[in-house]
Amino acid sequence: MTALAVKRLRSGLRWVAVGAVVLGASGSATAQPGATAPSPAPSPQVGFERRPQLSPAEEQTQADAILSRMTQAAATVRRQLDTARQARDVVKSLCLSDKLSQIDVAARSAKDRQTALQSAAQRNDLELSNHEFTMMTVLGQRTQQLTAEANQCIGEDLAFVGQTQVDTEYPQGLPADDTTQYPATDPPFVYVPPISVSPTL
């Protein structure tokens, strides 16, 4: 065997040894006894945390509180309306009467919803009870808004400040004489008819 062939053989054996070392290292890393499996990559999706759902009993308790607040709001606006009527404040009375009527309608609807909520809870109908409780919550929020609007009703004293007064300002430099009348002529103007040129006319 020539020296060139020996050199090529040694170079080939060297690359084979390097490859065997690399393969052995990778194999031992993946199949090493006692090694734990790599943890999976975290999911990019973030979990959505839902609000805890109330039980039918808790919904009934909250519904009673909502209806109680609506009754108190109606009583407050009714007292304001009585005071405005005693003061003969027509403007404020009309405003408060409108708000009280809307509150009474919402309260009657809430009572009906409360009855339906109790029936759904007795049947263990979670979907219907949740719907009725949601409607009662909306009616309670509407009553709060109407109460705030009733507190902003203004009366006649604020709505009508007084009689309108007009102030007139004249610019300076105007003539002192009355220019709306014709000036008097001295002597008075005398009308003389023209002389006829043709006797036939």
C-alpha cells in the first residue's frame, strides 16, 4: 500500500470516528435512562376565566334586594312629587310624574320577573332563572337612572327667570332732528299747471 493510500485511509477513519461520537452523543441524550421527557412548550392561548355563576337561591336573594331598592326609589320620587304639587310647581310636577310612572312600570315588570324566577328555581331550570335574573338586573339599573333624572327635574323658579327686558343702545353721531317727517317749506309749495301750447288740447 502506498503512502497516499495510507493517508486517505487515515483521513476516512478519522471522519468515521467523529460521526460515531456525534451519533452516540445524540442517542445517549435522547435515550438516557432515568432522564425526564422535555416539558411541552407552553400554549400561546390564554385561558378565559369565567365569572362564578350564582345559584338559584343566590339569584332569588339578589332579586329581592333589587326589588326592595326599586320600591324605595319609587317612594322617594313620590315624596318629591307631593312636595312639588303642594308648592304648585307645574313644571317640576310634570317632570317627576313622568319619572315616577316609568319607575312604577319597571317595578311591576320586576315583580313579574321575580315570580318567574322563583318558578324556574323550583323546577331547577337554570337557563330560565338566569334569564329572569338578568332582566331584573337591567330593570334595577333602569330605575337607578330614572331616579337620577328625577333629581335633576327643575321647577318654575329655575325654568322661568322672569319677564324679558329689552335694552336698546343708539350709536353716537346720529342727527338730533326727526328725519322721518318732511321738512316744512317756507313759503308753502304752490302747484302751477303748465300753459297749454295747442288750443285743441
